[in-house]
Amino acid sequence: MLKKFTLPQTLIILSGLPGCGKTTLARPLVQELQIPILAIDDVVDAVPKHITRHSERFWEDMVHILLHLVDAQLAWGHSVIVDSV
């Protein structure tokens, strides 16, 4: 029987331009490490378009929301992978 590897609380940030492979790299990390991923695309998709349609600070606001979610997970002692531009 293999001994289960326990990862200490960890924050992994994958950041880069769209299409550079962040999500492609995140998939095997999530599978191997068994820790959740928080992705900027999911935040953008969750915010109703009528709320953000006229926002001049759209991406700044979306990243702020994402970082708030990351902080909450870390405060609970959880590890997390972040996928964001």
C-alpha cells in the first residue's frame, strides 16, 4: 500500500497571457495534487453581464473578486491553484 503524500498549505499561481497554457498546465496539477483551482474565467462567467457591461475597471474588479476567494480558501487552511491573466 502506498503512503498518501500530504501537501502543506500551498498557493500555486499560474499567470500569463491568454492562450499560453495556464489551464492546460493546471489540469494535471489539480489531478495530481487533489487541490481546488480558482480560475478568472469562472469568476467572469459567474458575474451577470448587466452588472459589468459598463465597468471601466472590469478586469481589475474580476481579479479583486478572485483574490478575495483565494484569501478565503487560504484563511481556512486550504491549498489552492489560481489560473488568471
